[in-house]
Amino acid sequence: KCPIIFDGRVPSNFVADPTLFDTYATNTIFNPDYVKNLDIKWSSILKFPTGDASRFDGSNYSAIEVTLSDKSIFQTQNGFRRAGLQFLKDASDGPGTTGVKTLHWSVKQDPARPLNLTHEYLNVWHETADYSADQIMFQYGTIIGKSASDKNNFKILDRSGASLYSVAADQKQWQNFATTLDYNKNQVTIYYSAGSAALTKVATKSANLAGGGQFQIGMLKKPTGTSDVVNSGYQEKNLNEGQIYGGLFLEDSANNCVSL
């Protein structure tokens, strides 16, 4: 119900021809080059699972699955396995970094490509323009240096790693999230629902949102067994993991407008 700033919902023509994701000439949704191994095309990374649509996709848009393999290495970040979607027109000093904006995403688990929750996964985040921090982070698995007791929970954290919200991951149905980023007040409001239910407000907390930057949606799988997570550490071989997304968009939440 609010003005959409960036729309990441996937129409049917992209499902019919995934090569549309591969070049600037045809990809009108996401950046075709980042963030992934530049030798791998998005058409070989992305899958399109069938089944019930997420709340904000309906009959017009399709779910999209970001997958990881042994080749999912971005630049020289050999410790990570990484593939992350960026909205095509998102910029480090663009409209996603000012005023009051709400990022929507829905997630669903793929039983054929389960995640290894002994690792830490960064799945949705907003990274500052200088790459020094993430204002918000949506994480899964065992966070490095912390207890594994909540590894089965999705966790939304601020840039210091403090918890803003946590909920158990559901292995069968859609889970819907939205985070309103009030850059004027340095405040984050989180909404959540399961299945097709309307979103409800679950948390409002102060957070440092300074620094500009861009949104990323996908997976950054951190290694184990090292303090140098970017460059080294353990990643198992023959990797075949995936995270299903739906209802991806950023809306303008001026005047308290949030699509529920």
C-alpha cells in the first residue's frame, strides 16, 4: 500500500528465462554482477521453487532461491561462500539510505538444500558505504564466538551484534519479515508473521543507522575454525545449499506507511 522504492519481486518471464538475470541489458531487478563469483552467472545460481506463493508475491510473482556451491567465492574472499542479490538501482547514497524506509522479505527453507547450522549465515543485511559495518543483519545458524543454543533461530541484529529480534526458523512454511529503518531517529521497527498471515509489530529499538550503503539479500556463509573468516577457515566440499526468498521490496514508510 506504500510507494515502492526498489522492487525485487520476480515476474514470470524471468522464471521462464533465467538468463535475463545475467546482463544489464535484460536484468531490470537486480545488479547482474554483484555479489557473486564473477565467473558464474546468476542463471546458474538461482532456482525457482514451486508451491505456495509468499504473502507479498501472490499470483503475479515467483519465489527465488539463492544457492551456494564450492564455486561461490566472491573476489578473493576464500573463507566465505557467498551469493547476494542487490537491487539494481540501489546506491550507497541513494533513497534507501534516507528518510523512513521498510525492507520486506519472506523466507522458506528448501529440504533438498539444507543449511549447515554449525556455520553462521548472513542472509539479509544493509552494509555501510565504506564496507566497515552492517547497520542491520538477518542471520541464521551459530554466530561465531557465541553459543550454539539459538542456532535454529533467525536473528535480527544491529551493527554491534546486539539482538533486535529472534524467532525460531520454520522448516515448512513461509516466514515474513519487515524492518522499518528510520534514518531520522536512528530507530528500527521489526514486523513478523508466518504463512499468509498479516505482519505484526514485534520490536522497536534504537540503532545506529549512519553510514549510507546498500541492501543485500542472499547468503554469506562464514567458515569455522578461524578468526580470519574472510580469508581462511573450514568450508565443507560438494556444497549444495539454498535459501528461498519471496516478497522482496523496499517501500517508503513516510507518514508511518507500512504494508502489512
